[in-house]
Amino acid sequence: MDKKDYDQARRILLELLERKPDDPELNFFCGSVHDTLGLERDAVRFYEKALKNRIKGVLREKAFIQLGSSYRSIGLYEMAKRTLMQGLKEFPENGAMKAFLAMTLYNLNENRAAVSLLLDALLSSAGDKWINEYRRALKFYSENLDETW
């Protein structure tokens, strides 16, 4: 999909949310499309609402990752830490969540905890589907740890 397709998807999702504002899946997908368009600040409210409205299954797991990552990318490190730690309580084996939390801990100057968590994630990530799914974002952010957008 190109930017035009994502813009169109964004418009459609926003229209659907006007009719069903509390739908957790619609909120998640609306957050995702905002995220993809580089609108992390706008994406946050949709992810928050998806989690508040008890999104379930794999989308819940993704919502924790994407909300935590969005908080981190806009410099809200403590909120990112809380979100990712809450997600890890529910999904303790999620390697991508561990990696995003490790980057957040680095941003909070909790370097020892960050390295420890990264090593744990690395050692348990052989074939981890979550690391693979978020590989591009993890690589980008690992090269830009001190940046916010």
C-alpha cells in the first residue's frame, strides 16, 4: 500500500468510528493506520481506547506493543515503560515487547536493565514471530534511540 491508500483507509476507519466509537478493533486499526502514516501522537488515543475497551487476542498483544512504541517515539518514556511492562505481564514471552521495553529503559537511562532485557530477548528470540514482525521498526529505532518525533 502507498500513502494514498493509507490516507483512504484512515478516512474510512474514522467514519466507521463515528458510528462505533468504542469498538476495540476499529480503534486498534485506526491507531495502526495513524502509526503507519507517521502520526504517532494521534495513534496513541486509538490504542489506549482499544485496550480500555478490552481488545482481545493477538490484537491486544499488538496494541500493547504499538502503544508502548508510540509513547516511546514521542518521548513519553515512563508511559511507554508502564504500557510495555503491563503487556509483558499478559504476554511474558513476547520478544518484540521486550525489545521495545529495552529501548525505553535505555531512554530512561536504566542501562543495566535495558541490556539485561535485550540479552534475555535475544536468547529467547530464535524464530520469535514477534521479533520478525516488528524487525523493521526495531532496527529503525535501535539506530535512532535518542530521537523523538
